[in-house]
Amino acid sequence: MPSLTISFDRLLQRLWQNTKIRTGVYLLPLFALLVFGFFKLLPQTLTLLASNDSFANIISPPEMNSYWLNESFDSYSNSLWKEKHIYKGTTPVNIDSINKEISILSELPVQEDIFQTSTTQSWPIDDLQALKISFKADSITELKAEVSIEVKIENAENQSLAVVCKAQPHENIGSMLCFIQDIEKKAVLSNEIPFTVGEWHTLTMVFIPNRFSVQFFLDNHFYGEIEIPSVEYWRDREFIVAFGSSVSNLEISPLSLTFDNILLSHQP
């Protein structure tokens, strides 16, 4: 047994005398740091690449097959959805759910109106795969009018914590801003998302569990990824889904905002 120990020690000495091996050992901590840094900066790197149209299709949304929720609003059930509708003035927007869609409409001036509907059921965030929803927003030509639609993944315990995409229609082209609202700050997707008004679009939010981050797609076009800033407020918690509209200072433009086909899937 002693001879084996001596032979092993001599082998280690010979290996250590090899400059390449010794250099490799010295560089191991640096290599580990680089690997850690790569995965830490991956969301920012992907978002930077997505800002270039040549790289916009480097990532595709996943196939969604395992559903928690598959809602086409054939029957808009009060047992599944909870509405909140507040407004100023005498002419609130009309909420229409007759045609298998949720339509937010008005032909009259709207001083201020906020509408939101959210699920009465919640699901574990750690198991989330993706949320997909279709929407259409018609043109708004008034410069003073502020019109937007929002889609949210909200923390069920604290609904001020949320993953949000806010779309604002303008005369020809609309713009969408996505962000994650945290306790003390807001993490904003650096790439603004354009969309054509008057046409149907599909927004997809994809949860990446190993990075605790969210990727954003519009019409299967990748626009970037954001890490959830304070993971400790989300891990092992549940979430709800919400969507709605905000309208103010609308005087002459007709209003037409529509939602349809919500899919919510869990990890396969």
C-alpha cells in the first residue's frame, strides 16, 4: 500500500510539472466565472440580438400542449373571471362578450375608464410554460387621448408584482412595452414592440424556470427576455392572469379593442 501511495504522489508531481496542466488548473476559477457570467447575462444578450431583425428568429415560442386554460370566450363565465370596471364621467366603455370575444367599445367621449378582468383561479409560477393571447386594437388619431390594453401575469399574493405587456394604438402603428414590476423597481424590456393597428396579433409570454425569467414574442417574433428581479417574492408562489384596458381623454375617435383565444400552458 505505501508503494502505491508513493507512485500516486510521483504521478501528481509529474503532472504538476507539466506547464499546460498547471496553467489549466490556475484557469479553472476563471473558466467557472465566465460560465456563470454567460448564463447571468444570457437574457441581456438575447435581448440585444433580438433588436437586430437578422436575429429576430433565433428563438421560437414553445409548442403549447399541456393546458391549464384554453379560453375562446364561447361562454364568458363569471366563475372563472372576475371583472373590475371604474370610470369618471357619464359615458363608460361598453364591454361586449357576445361574439366569442371580449370587445371594449365606445362611440361616445370617454373621460377616464379602467377595465380589468382576472382569473379567479391561480396556478404555481414554477410550473408555468407560457401565456398566449390574441388582441386587436383599432386606430386612435387623437393626440391627447391615452388608450392602452394590458396583459398581465400577476403574483396571486401581491398583485402589484406582475409581468406586464402594455400596447398603445396610434394612427397607423401601435407600440407595446413589456416590463416586470418589482417591489422597488421596474425591469423594462429594452426593445419596443411595434404592431399594426386594426389587425389581429398574438402575444406570447414564455417562462424560463432555470433562469426565472420571461421571454416575449409578438406573432412568434422574439423581442427579448427579462429576469424577474426579486425571485424570492415569486418562487413557490401562485399567479393569476389578467387583461384589460385604460382609456382617458377620448373625445371623437371611436374605440374598439378586442381580446380572444387565451392559452395558458404548464411545463410538459
